[in-house]
Amino acid sequence: MREPKPADLSRWRAAHVEALRLASRLREAAAVFRRYAGELKYHPETGVHGMIGSDLEQAAATMRDAINAISAVASRWDEEITWLRPLNPALPVDDIQRGHASAREAIRLLRAALEIFERAVRTPEAATLDAPYGAGAPRRVHPGAQCTWVAERADGLARELSTVALGKENLLLAITRPEKA
């Protein structure tokens, strides 16, 4: 076991704080999406009903920015694991790596849900109904339901990101805490 350099320690702790900040931004944006989930309506013959306010558009932009920032943070995770391993070979970095994989999957799922949401809201489709399951049945997702899916995926990513960041911070505390005799 070796002692971590203070500069490296500060660098990774700052990355953990940034991850927690991004998780908080995602949760705030998800709250806006949840509110709109109950306000947006979809009628197959006429399209989306309800106002898509600037706050929903801003929440979507916040999520896009957060996804990009989280992806940048995630791109450094392998480097962090490489830095952590020599500090203490007994550290449970496999748990952290599983958390990284879950967070990367959550990034992918949120990105996909946000793209589908934007398509559904930006280009609403109207269709004539000829039967409950006929050729004219709507092929679009209800925008309110899509808001719920985006919010759930954002909350899931925020949870994964927070879990990973706090888990790594706990490892750093265990490494830097002086041993009691």
C-alpha cells in the first residue's frame, strides 16, 4: 500500500464532487419532466395538446448538457481505477467497475429516451382512427408518458452516478485515514 499524492487526491475528489453536482442537476430537470408528464396530452387525430413551456425545453437542454458532462467524467473512470489499484491492492474496485458499467448503461438509456421525447414533441403526428388496432392507430408514444420515461431514466442515472461517486469517495477516505494502533 502506498500513500496517494495530494494533487492526485484533490483531482479525483473534485471529479467526485462534479459527479454529485451533475446528479443533482439531473434530478432537478427530472422534476420538470415529471410535472409535464401530467400536463401533456396526446390525441391521435390532432396531435399533442398542452403547452410545452420554456422550462421543459430548458430542462431538456440541461439534461443534454449533463449527459455530455457525465460522459466526459465517465471517460476518465478507467484512469481513476488505474490510479486506485496500486494504492491498496485489497480495495474492492470490482464493485466500482460494476457501478461504472451501470452508470454508462444509464447514460445510454437516458440519451435514447431524450431523443425519442424530442422527436415526439417536436414533430407531433396526427392519424385518423379507423379502429382500435387498425391501420390508422397511432404509432407515437404519448408525450406525457415519454416525459415520465425521461424522468425515470434521469433519476436512474443520477442514482448510479451518486452511488459510484460516494463509493469511490469512501474508498479514498479509507485509504487516507490514519490507521489506529
